[in-house]
Amino acid sequence: MRLAIIGGNGFLGSAITKAAVGRGWQVSSVSQSGRPYASPSGHAPKWTSRVEWHRGHVLDAETYREVIAESDAVVHTPGILLESDYKGGVMGALNALWHSHQPPNPLSGGQYERVNRDAAMTVSGVFQKTRSGSSVDNPFVYVSAADVFRPLIPARYISTKREAEEWIAGLDGVRAVSLRPGLMYHPHTRPLSTIPATLIDGLNHLTRCGEANAKSIQHTQHMHSSQSSQSSQSSQSSYSILNLLHTNALHIDTVANGALEAIADSSVRGALSVEAIKALAWKN
């Protein structure tokens, strides 16, 4: 298996890259910097020497077309939670939240549209055009997200993810898989991520009321998916909050293994929930 990972040196992308190398797959990473993954301390793990690291821009297909053409499968990981830098402490995060809730440019759109939607559409389009035939299994895994962040995070974050999912699913000759994790964490590479992950899992435990409650959530999800575009923002936000109370945080290694199992199993397609990702990751 020859795998191309878009964003293979990032938080989740590096976990997928490492796991794929561990399976003996040939792995290429495409990122804007083209640099190999390095730990927070600047250390380059041994497995990085077994990866081909390429520089390319997701919206410029010619910078990575050859890498995609030579690959049997693609995992697309880039995405943004907020439209501006939120790593400058508390004030930086508040400023990023405010900025992200502002309307996008009506002509060019915003970062959500470009990074969460257009980039995935561009890469998947290149993947489709470089396939030899629709009879061959051509898995394309898009890292989407569960709808658990509203109203704190703007609705455009999730709506652009869903638009990308729909586009990829409609590509002839491509086996489209969309992973929908909620919060992802790793105690070593991103220690602060464990704090909200612990809180979320605690809330999940408190609100888990047996099989009847789970069926209620499934019914709510079904009703939400059939809502018209005129549904109220408050109703959508309520759905997102309710979903958060029943969506566990996932370790990035779990998501990584789920992505690779989705590629290896030709029967897997469509959108995968947190539970489906865990089932795939732990099936062996």
C-alpha cells in the first residue's frame, strides 16, 4: 500500500503517518512546509526517516499531483477550528473567537471555506482524476468532525466540513470515507488537550443513562439531518450541545488506526461516527 497523507507532519497527520509506517506501508506526506515531523522538543523520531516528505500547497494541485498519482490511497487531515491564530494565550483565544464569528468575505469566503472545504475538494479532485479506473478500490479518507462545538465555534466550521464530505462522496470511482471525531487529544505531544478531553469524558459519563438515552440521541441525530435550511440557529446549537454530552474525546492514535483500517477494509465507506472510528481502530 502506497499512502499519501496531506498534512502528515501535523498533530493528527503525524500519528497516521507513524501508524502507516508501522504497518510497512510506503508513506508520503504533503505539507506547506515540507518538513519532517518533529516532537515538541524538536526531536525527529526514527520512523520519520522512512517517510517521503514533500512540500506542496493544497490549493495548488500542480505542487503535489505527482505524489497523489503514485498513491493507492489518500488521507486528508488539514482543518482549522478558528479562523485566526488562537495560540497567544487567553486574549489571543478570545480575539480568535470574535474574529471567527464575523461574516466571511462574500466574494472569496473565509478560512473555513478555503481550509476545511476547498482544500479537500481540490485534493480529492486530483485523486479522482489520477485513478486508472473506477473498478479499482480508491479510498480517500477525509478527516471531518463531529458537530459538538457550537455555539462556541461558528456554524461555518461544521457546515464547510459537511460540504466537503458531500463533494467527496459524489466523486465517481472514489471510495469516500469521512471520519467524524470530536475533540482529539494526546498527553505528550499536546498536553493541554487532555484537560478538555477529561472534562468531556466526565460529562459523557454523567449523562449516559443507558440504551434508551442512546436511542434518543440517534433519533435526534436523524431528525437533525433531515432539517431544512430554515432551521433555527438555536435548535442547531442545542443539537450540537446534546451531541457533545454523548461524544467521547479520542486519542489521536485511535483516530489514526481507524483511518488506516478504513483504507484496508474495502467495505468501509461514508461518514464514521466516534463509535464507528473506535470500533474500526480496536477490531483486531
